[in-house]
Amino acid sequence: MTPTYFWEDFKVGESSEMGRRLVDRDEMIAFAQNFDPQSFHVDEAAAKASMFGGLIASGWHTCAMVMRMMCDSYLLDSASLGSPGVENVKWVKPVRPGDTIRAMRTVLESRRSGSRPGMGIVKTRWEVFNQSDELVMTMEGYGLFKVRDPATAL
Amino acid sequence: MTPTYFWEDFKVGESSEMGRRLVDRDEMIAFAQNFDPQSFHVDEAAAKASMFGGLIASGWHTCAMVMRMMCDSYLLDSASLGSPGVENVKWVKPVRPGDTIRAMRTVLESRRSGSRPGMGIVKTRWEVFNQSDELVMTMEGYGLFKVRDPATAL
């Protein structure tokens, strides 16, 4: 099946919403037990006594949830070729169990590869908000996508 | 129990090894099914036909594994107060099932908070290698730690 989005479809300056996701308490704790078992992520009593005043999500769990929102809102229907990385990942405010997060993406830059003309690179900013419209996370990153028509001149 | 590592114990320029971790195929696929179900992360046949030539780990799974290596090698025995973010996350080479990754941390910068003298911030670089000593990932990030003796002059 031909995907909807190729490199040409990511236009600099365009923004779009990526949907919402409930931060499930059990998933949050399970993620942290596996990958980030700091007490304020896994131990209710310790978290309550900490500067956070209660359990908070591992920042990596928030990144992972946003990745899933990317997948469901456009990436799985794109000619994605992976990513070389992300930058400026900022965990601005705690994400807590029961929060509902939403995310928005904005295309910052786009260029076709000189060495591999069948591929283009897109730089995106993602902004993540909670149910009170507080910014909880931002990051920027690069995605590689197939060019729809590689025969077009560079 | 008093942790071993406070802000004062992270010395600029110091490096240390953070141990090793086997990249478990089932864990890798489960992570991707939950958070990054792109075909080259979850579908053996599709991955084989892709530019990657086989299944590769979600970059976020690699980050999560490295986070766990941080926790086990020093963070759980530190006066950690969380992290405001990371930057320059570079997924340099694919990580594959059955790989054994190892990581090294180097302290890049350290300063005590002016506004909150009981806290210090440490900037660290992490480098991740596979069993062939190929660099597979690098990132830099910030950690907040309690100062051991907040009564000392700023």
C-alpha cells in the first residue's frame, strides 16, 4: 500500500495536532520499573515526600508516548526511513498519572539529500501539553522520508 | 539511607563505564509494539526488505535501555532530583536484537544553582557502543542533584 506522506508532503511552517493520550498509571509505573526506577517514578510514598509531591512519569516514557502519537497520527502512513536523532528535549513540567497529554508538530526545515536524492530530511518541533494546556515537553528532531518522485531534478 | 553521590561528586572531565546490556529481541519488539510500531521495528519480514536489512530497535528503546544503565550504575545511589532534559540525541548506527551495548558517561559541566543553593546541575555526555565497539548512540543531558552540604558558601 502506498503511504500518504512522502518527503514532499512535509511543508515548512505547517502545524498539526497529533491527538491525545491518557497517561495510564499502571503503564507509567511499569515503564519506570523497567527503564527508570528512580523512587519518584515508582514509589508512591517516596514520590509524595519528594519535591514532586507525587508520582511523575519518566521523561523517557513521555517521549515514548509522544512517539506513539506521531506513529498513529502520520508516521505509520508515511514513507518513513527512520531518524538520525532528536535535540533540545525539554521536560518542562511533570507529567502525572491520569493526565491527558496532547501534542502538536510543526515542520521547521526540510531538504532533499544531495548524496541520496531518493531521500529527504525533515526537521520537526513537537510540543506536548497537558489537560490544563500547560506545556509539559518540547523537542525537535529529524525524520528521513522517501521522495515521492526521485526522478525530479534536485 | 544516605546516597553515595551528591552534586559535589560529579567532577568535570571524569568518565566512567556504565556496564553492559543484552538487547533482548522480545523486549525490543514489545517496546516498539507499544510505542514505535514502524514496520522495521516490529515486522521481521518488512525489516528484512527495508534499507536496514533486519529488525532494529526503536531509538527510544535504546534511550530507555541507557537510562536503566544510568540508574543501575550510579543514579539510584545518588541524590538525584530529576532532569530538565537532554540534547543532541544521535542514533548513529542501528541497534539490533542480540547486540550487547555498553555505555560510558563523561561529566561535561557542573554548576551550583544560584537561586536554589541546595541543588546543583551536572551536564553529562553518554556514549553507547555495540559488541563490535561501534558507536551506536550519543547524547548529552542535564541532571539535578542535591548538594551534600548546602551550608557551604556559593
